[in-house]
Amino acid sequence: KVAEQTAALRLALDNIKNASLDTIHRLTRAVEYRDEDTGVHIVHMSHYAAAVARRMGQNDSVVELLLYAAPMHDVGKIGIPDYILLKPGKLDAAEWEIMKTHTTIGGKILEGANSELIQFARVIALTHHEKWDGSGYPKGLKGEEIPLEGRVTAIADVFDALTSKRPYKVAFPLEQAYEVIKAFRGRHFAPNVVDAFFAAEDEIL
């Protein structure tokens, strides 16, 4: 009897978890549809992030959090006007300043949550455009000032952006994307994150 009740409780909790994750996934896809006409980006980059974290020796809990939280990295784009978000050419200086606010908008959308997953996602939203050399945004964090989840999501986001067609660019061939990642080792990306990325190459492909 106790075993049956335990199994039923576990099933109920799993159903709640799956429903919550499905809701999060669909809401983040809604944001991506404004940006790229597809929600495929959030699926690809979240799996890339999980693969990199696993290669870095992170435990299953962190890997799972990255897998489910990384899709919320650009949720703040819901606050960016279409004339900027969908512009086919290069943004001018004023437009770029507005675009950069998607990080802090995302942070505000996700702040105050009790859920560990949403708290994790908030950190990602705020830090996935910070760069290892301190030249990123919104705060210009440098090196290990950038939380691990932001460092890992950064490389996953950039790699998928490079290899995907966007309104302002064609998709890069795989080898060209790899060269960009290598060139920014120790500049945009943490060296150990780049090393883990290439160690996970087979899984990523």
C-alpha cells in the first residue's frame, strides 16, 4: 500500500514538473518566433549548453537546470521593438543600446521567483552576453565574475547563432563557426568552456 502511494505521488510530481517545463518551453518559443520565425534555436542551444556543462564535470542537477533554463536566455526580447528585433541590416548605435536591454528586461521578468529553475534562468538572462575579457554587457563582468551558467550559455548561444540563418546573416559553414569559437577563446569565452565545447563536439553535432 505504501509503495503504491509513493509511486502515485512520484507520478503526480513528475506530471507537475513536465507540465511546468512544457509551459516554459512554449512561452520561450513565443519569444523566439518574433525573432527568428522558429523555436528551433532554443532547443539546439539548450542541448549544446547541457553537453558543455557535462564535459566540464558538472553534476546531473546542474546539467538538467541548464537544459531547462537556457531556453529562457532571451525572454527579455519580448520587450524589444520589432523594428529593431527584425531589422535585416546592422543596428545603429542607438538601436544597439536598446537591443542590449533585453538582458536586463529578462532579469526583471524572471526576478523574485521561488523556483530554483527560474532563479537559474534569471542569472542566464542577465549574464549570457557578458564576455571573459570584460567587454560584454550589461555589467561588463570579467572572468569568473561571470556565473558558470552565463559562461556556458554564451558559447551555446553564439554557436547556434553562427550556424543558423538570421534576418541579418546567412548560416556559417561548420568549420567557419569553429574558427570563430577558437578565435574568441580567452576573449569572449572562458578557455575551459571552449575546451569543453570541442570535447563535446560529437554530442553537439
